[in-house]
Amino acid sequence: MTDNILVLLDSTPDGQLSKSVPGLLGAATGLGNPIALIVGAGEHADALSAAAAAAGATKVLLADGDNTIYSTPTVDALQAAAALVQPAAVLAAHSDQSKEVVARFAVRTGAAVNYDAIDVTRDAKGIIASHSAYGGAFVVTSAVTFAAPVITVRQGVVEARGTAQPVVAEKLAVTPSGRKSAAIESIDVADAPTSLRPELRGATKVVSGGRGLGTAEKFVLVEQLADALGAAVGASRAAVDAGFVPQTFQVGQTGVQVSPQLYVALGISGAIQHKAGMQTAKTIIAINKDETAPIFEIADFGVVGDVFTVVPQLIAALEASGK
Amino acid sequence: MRIVVLVKEAPDTYGERFLDLETGLADRNKSDRVLDEIVERALEYAISYAEKHEGTEVVALSMATEDATASVRKALAMGADRAVLISDGALVGADVTLTAEVLAAALTHIGYDLVIAGDQSTDGAGGVVPAALSELLDIPQITKLTTIELDDKAVSGTRVIDRVTLKLRAELPAIVSVTERFPDARFPNFKGIMAAKKKPFEVLSVADLGADIDVLAKPRAIMTEISAKPPRAAGVKIVDEGDAGNQLAEFLKKNQLV
Amino acid sequence: MSESQVSPEDFVEILGGLREFIREAVIPLEREIAEKDEIPQSLRKQAMDLGLFGYAIDQEWGGIGLDVVQQAELGIELGYTSLAFRSMFGTNNGIAGQVIAGFGTETQKQQWLEGIASGDIVASFALTETGAGSNPGSMRTKAVKTADGWSISGEKRYITNAPIADVFMAFAKVTDETGKAKVEVFIVPSNLPGVTVGPHDKKMGQAGAWTADVHFDEVKVTDDALVGGQPGIGYKAAMTSLAKGRITIAALAVGQAQRVLDESLAYAAIAKQGDELIGNFQLVQAMLADMQVGVSAGRALVLDTARKYQSGEDTRIAPSVAKLYCTEMVGKVADLGVQVHGGAGYIREYPVEQIYRDVRLLRLYEGTSEIQQLIIGSNLMKQKLAEN
């Protein structure tokens, strides 16, 4: 009999499976028999079960949620599910929702955690996870010394997909653990305010705009791409001088110096002053009309083209692939 | 009220960061070590709360090798009242659950009303230790906060994840983690730097904590292999022929940048 | 000379903390300071919190209590960024603060020093006049004895921090019954009737550091405004404070020169002519070498001078030697820095352009280069003749 792999699925507030689910079930399919756990599906139970089966879950366990208690009901459900299916591994997205749940599950049940895997495979000795460390400069593989591992998987990196299965959904009985928990006083679902963008200094991703954006109004394009990537917004000195954004956005020798994993330069020529503030970025992408712009000398991927056609297409492509 | 801030040092993201290819551990000799920036924000909150509320003690707690002393002392220079460093050869390369077990024992040893951590460190980037601690200590967790309100009895705050904003509230004792939306930390002032040397700084081993922690009794995550990524390949430059945006998206996906 | 109140170990960390602060909090604001001709209030607040307004003032008064050698090392670090930043708290630690700390009565210290050390009070040093540079000898501002104090009248020029000063250390000539004139120093709060400060000067460089004319029109002060509480202390106060201030100026010059070198080296390692880095050209390397020699020599000289001043071995000639050499050196280094940058060095965006203008002042204030030559030369002769 194939090993069971228990997969905790994230769902969105409006009743859809998270974009991370297909990759997660794909990874689980490579390891064994994927059994999904969905907590708090409520009225969306049928649709979510169907979607999980379509993505490869051979069975879907449905547990009740509780909108007044933070995190603990999901941990309790995961514990009940694991007791039921005796999995060879527990997989979850390395999402803000799930990674904490599985960490609590792991310490509660005495399991070990491999977190933020970019790939999950099996070798002769068992299940191993690969990780990318320090902004991609190093690749590390890890395993657990014994027992079933708990693995969180970075969202959107697994390309494997499961095969569609018939829908087998089952209600999961959960005994509340009674662990002390925070109370949820309110839940608001809305567009994330733009002010929640990461800060420029220390940001892991940065999208910067230059004079090529033309006007302060058009600079919004930089912000749109930044939001699509979860990146901070920066600017060249020229853009600051032109009044598109305040001085605090300036990247460069006399502004903020950044060293992100990803730096996207839009309409920035790449004066030395600017390069001095960003050239230690791990990956540099440049889009500029001027094919002789010095920024291309240090770009890993350069596009000679109009930011106003290339960037909207990029944003659309990112949205289509679910980030 | 006693606030314990979990502090850790990390390689300075400002420069190159290295892993030792033999051990898979951070290479201290090659990277500058600093107090992790998010930790500084957590400290800033605790210290400014203490400045406004008499009778508040701020303790900096770290688990690291003794090399981390200078970084932990920065917490004292910023204004923490005392520091505890858990340093033990048996903990080198500790995984998340072992780290949480040791920190939980240390927290029990110190005593606390509120534990504050950064939401995730820049090097480990796991962001799961606070949750693990809440389970081990059986205290409520409120993590990844963008705002926080604290009084003698309870802590509440806002957690914003994607499009969902949660207002959370927990009775003390509790553990919270803060995000980079919290204000920048102060620079340690000259008097603080001088005072830091006179503040209590305890270095404890696992045995000193009096806790029963057996590294080998439970399953642990271990590194099995490590390699440095090959140096950056020569850049690609394309001229947009109508699909450059899509090609870019592919490039980002292929390089795991989205 | 007072001993340091800060241990060498603590000082290493203070210096490290200051370096981090300058790199992370001040350098990113350099252009804003220059363009707005103003230090942002938030930065001023941070400098106050750090303890920068009172690093040279004793801990007894809320300062840090660095000795002269430590002050010189701190000065080199402060010189790494816009000189306007240092200027903001320069007068509190420098001549103005030192006059009260070194020569004031206990009452004067109690009234002023804590505020000066914390930065709540900005103290300014009002010495220079038209026709009487930083040379108290030919001063025209007068203090006349009244029944219960003094009446001060005169005009001061190019007074650093005058527009924001809460109190002036005003130098004025007092003529006694025999007709003999002596220079005295008076503590003059800027809100007294008769004190007016002109608009701030438009300068060649150091934007953000404000200087202005100060007019004293029969300003009435009480007897206890006289520094030291009795006549005869003022001139010595001025001379002593000026000599120590010269070490600071020399240290700032070394810091600026180091910055120019770092900026030029960074530029030479990134800018290309054709396919070649300009730093690979030997003529550029020669300029970098000359800059490094100047920086190294200047640093050694400043620290040696500070040690000799600290021990009392040489408080007169050495500070002038250091100021003369280091300020001339940074002028040459800044010129070379602009040259290494080529056309870019003439553009506002590059720090060397600003430094080229900013450091010009260092050769002028607190005694021009020529005054330093006179001090050095005349004192050498005086020493020789005394030996004979």
C-alpha cells in the first residue's frame, strides 16, 4: 500500500483553494497517496472538495473551523487528521496561515519540520526537501532523522501536478485541544492597503522607476508591479528630482543602498550613482527604451522596450500564473 | 510587567552572505554579523513601552554561540535591562523544534508576561518559532502584527495577510511577533553603549536551564547536502517584440523570484 | 587637561555606533540637507538622542566626557559626511561649550552646561568681526561697565549657528580706568533686548550650516554674565578654545579626505573609458595614491597632535600645524577627487562636488592658513630665542 501524504490546504476568504494547492498536491503525489485536509470550508465544502480532488487529492477531510479562535482549531484538526491517516509526511504551504499551524502541530506531536522547501523528493533513505538559502546563493537539502517529516513548501515553485481523482470527501471529527489561544475580534476582507508595501531598506524585492516613467501619475505603474511582486518601491535620482516620488525613495550612492534578491529597474538609465546603490542585487531586471542604457551592462535580464507595454503584460502574466 | 524579546543575530544583508559548504552553517568568518533588523524593531517597541510604563523590565533572550555576545549587547545598549544568552555546543545546527524547545525552557526560567519576536529573521526566514513557542508554553500567539496595543492584562493587534485583516486579542502571558511595518529602531546612544557593559548579561547552557531536553530523543531536521549556486550567468538582453512581458514572467518563475 | 571619562573599550563601541549612524542615517540625507539648506528636525533629534551635542562636555553635566584624542577620532568619523551635520552641534562641544566648561563659574556651569550637553540649548561663539577675524586683538565690540552689570555694543560677522542660537559667548573689549583694553567673554542670551541676528549668509558651501551677523545694541547683562566671574579670563578662554578647536578642524578635514578617497576609488572601480576601468589607468592610480598619502599622513598627524595636546606637551604650535596641513591637504585631495570623477565630479549628484566646495571653508575659519603659519613661525622663533 502506498504511503499516505497528508496535505493541509489553504483556502481564500471567498471560498477558493489557494494558488499554492496544485503544486502542493503535485509534490504530494510524487511522494505517495495525497490526502487533503481543509479546515473551515463551511458552505464551500463541496466546491473545495471537488477542486482538491481535481488537483490530485484521493480523499478530502473536512473539518469545522472557528471564526473566533485564532490558529488553534486548525492545529487540532491537523492533529486529528494525522491520527486518522498515519501519514508518511505532512505537507503544507509555507504560507503565513499554514506554516505556523504545522510548526505547532510538529512540536505538539514531536515531529521535525523542514520548512520553506522548493522541492520535495524521495530517495532510498526517505523523503528529502530542497531549500534555497540566502536569496538563492546556496541550495541546501534536508531530511529528518526519523519519523514522518512535516514539510512546508514555498508557494508557487513546485511544477509537478497531481492527476484528477474522483471526489471522496469525509467529515473529520476533531476534539478541541483547549490550548490557550488568541481571540479573533474581527475579520475584514479587503484590498490590501498600498501602505503595507515593504520598506525599501532591507527589502528582498525592489521595483524602481526612473525618469522614463514620464510623470508622477504614470509612476503608478512602478507601484503596480511592486504590488504584484510583493516588492518595495524605489526610484532613481532623476525620478526624485522630477518630483515623481519623495527623496526617501531614492536608490543610489546618496540614497538608500539595497541588496535584494530581485531588483527591477523600469525606465532607469543606470547612472553610476544609481548602480552603486543596487548592483549587489542577486538578480537584476531592466526595462528601458534606450538599448545603450548602462543599466543593461549589469542586468541578468534586459528588455529593450516600452515599460508601458512590457510591464502591464508582465503583471497580467504574473496574475494568470497565480504569482 | 516583564517583556522578553527574542533576539538573534544574522549576517548583514548589506553584504554577501555565506554558508560554510562543509557544515552547512552560516559562515561567520565570511559574513558580518549584526542584530537582525526585525529584532531591532521588536526591541524598539519593548523599550519604548518600558519608557512610558514604569515597572516594565525588558529582557533580551538569544540562543547562539558566544560569538553573538556583541550583537546581543547591542540590545542592552538600545535600552534592554538585561540579557540572557543560551549557548551550548549541543545546540549548534539546531532545527526549528529544538530551538523552540530550548527557548521555551529559557522563557520558563526567566519568567515573562509578554514575549516579542520578529516575524521572521532575514537568514532563517522560517518565521515559525513564535508559533512553536505558543504551543510549547501553552500561551496564546498573535503573530505578524502590523499594530499592537498592550496593557497590563492583555495584548491585541492587527494581522494583515494579503487581503485579510484580523483583529486579535489575547490575555497575558502571550507571545507576539512584529513585522517590518513597526517603526525603525533607535540607534544606541553613547550613554546606552557605556551603560550596556554594566547591565546583567547571563550566559547559560541547556543544563543551567534545568530543562529536560534530549537532542536525539525526538526527530530532528538535518542538512544532508549543500552547494553554492554557480555564479551569475551572462545576462540576456532581448528586444520587445510583443511578448517581452511574458518572457520576463517566465524568467522570474524559472528563477523562483515570484 | 581633563582625563577621558570613557574607557577605551567603550570608546571603540561608541565610534562603531557613530559610524553606523553616519552611514545609515546621515549620508542618505546629504543631498536633502544641501538642497534645502537645512538639517531635518528628525536628524537633529537623533543627534541629540545619540549624545552628539555634549560629547566633549563632562559627564557631570550630562555630556559624554571624551578626551582630546577621542574627540579627534570622533571628529574624523564626523568628517565623513556633510560638514553641516557636525556644525549643528560643533559650537556646543566646541568653542562655545568649552568656554563655559573650562572657564565659567560654578553658577554659570549649572545654568548652562546641561542644556548645552543635551542640545536643548544651542550655544554660539561670537568672536569674529569685520576687520577683526578670529583674532581677539583688534576687536571693536565694547562692553561698558554699568551700575549693576555691563552694556555691550558691536557687530559680529559670520557667526556659526547664530540664527538658531539660544545663547552667545560674546567677545567684547573692556577698557579699564588706565585706558588699557582687555578682551572679555560674556554669556548673552539671544532673547535679550538689543540682540538682533541678521538673515543667514548665502555661502559657497556647507549648505545646512547657518551663519549670520549678530548685532549687539547696548545689550544689558548682569555682572554674572562675565565668564569666569571676574575680568582677565576672557582672552585666555578664547585662545585656549581656539587652539583645541583647530585639532577638531584638522580631524574633520581628514574625515572629508577619507570620504573623497572612498568615493573616488568607488568611482574608479566602476566607471569605464571604452572597455577599460578608469582605475586601471596609471595616471588615475597616481591621483588615488596621492590622496591616500594625504589621508594617512593627516590622520597620523591629527592623532599625534591630540595626544600632545592631551598631555600638555604642545598646546600651541601642534594644533596649528595639524590644522594647516590637514586643511590644505583636504583641499588638494578634494581637487584630485573631482579630477578622478572627470565631468561627473562637476555635477551636484556626486558627493565630491559638494566636498570640494565645503572644505574650502576649513582653510579660512578658526584662523586662516596664513594665521597658522604666523602662529607656528613666531612660536618657533620665540622658543628658540628663549633657549638662547
